[in-house]
Amino acid sequence: MREKIIHTASELFISYGFKSVTMDDIANKLGISKKTIYQHFDNKTKLVETTTSHMYETISHGIDCICDLNKNPIEEVFEIKRFVMEHLKDEKSSPQYQLKKYYPKISTSLRAKYFDKMLCCVKENLEKGVKQKLYRDSINKDFISRIYFNGITSLKDQEVFPLTSFSMNSLMELFIEYHLRGICTTEGLEVLNKQLNADQK
């Protein structure tokens, strides 16, 4: 039952936001009483903490699996993006904003985890790209890894990128193209353009 609660809560939080979803909502969705949820979680904060940790582990594991496929680094970036978007469901409710506002400690801890993970993942992708001559060998990998993380997280700022004007999916597509065009070699740009054309089809 604990796993069912975590799974259902995760789905609801991502779809409607961490503040918007109540314990009653989760109980009703599962067809159980709130008392059953409280047998596994002391309060909503504990449930939010557990579900966000579960989401992180799921996404982190999925990214590792994609990296293990040894795709070319440009294709890998797009594959990771597709995987993440499947799990975040385009974030129409801006769950990240609600998490930061109403559960700041959990948000800060989660951001630190994602920062470490993304820094490592992006650096490995950059190293692979340089070796395969798809990325320029003059790039500063540490700087680009950090600016990439900052750029990705800034896409969730609705004051800068309102969801009424941009979908999260289109923002991710635009940001990835922007990122790759800045670091690709001539050969890399050919691979990127093929990838973009394939995605459009």
C-alpha cells in the first residue's frame, strides 16, 4: 500500500501541484481512507518528501540507463529530454514553484541533488562529444555544465517564461538547440540538424 500511495501522490502532485493536492484527494483517488495514508506517513510534509525523493530516484535511474546505451552525445541529450518530459507531464501546474514556496527545505534539498546529478551527467556528455569531435575541444566543460543547470532550472520561472506563452516541452526543445549550437563542431551541427529534422517529422 505504501508504494501505491507514493505512486498516486506523485502523479497527482506533478499534475496539480504540491499545495493544490490534499490528503483527501490522494485518499479518494486510491479509494481508501486518510487514516490509511497516515499509517504510512505522519503528515503531508513527510509524504511530499518521500514522493519527491522517489521522483528523483526514478528520473536519475532512467537517465543512467539512457547514458549506458552509448548513443551519440547529441542524440543522448534529446533522449534524456524526452524521458524527463514523460515523467514531468509538461508541468502545467508548475509543481516546482509550489514546492519551493510551500516546502522550501524539501525544495532546497532536491535542487542540490539535481545539481550534483546534472553536473556529472552534462560533463560526461561534453567529454563524450569532444572525443567524438561533435563538440569543440576548446569548450570549458565545468562552466557549460553549470550554465546548463542554471538555464534548465530558469525555464520553470513563470514570470520569465509564462506557461500561457510557452509549453515546457517547447522551452526544453529551444533550450537544448540553443545549448548544442553553442558547442557543436561543423560535424556536430550536421548531426544536430538531422536530429531536429527527425524530431519535427
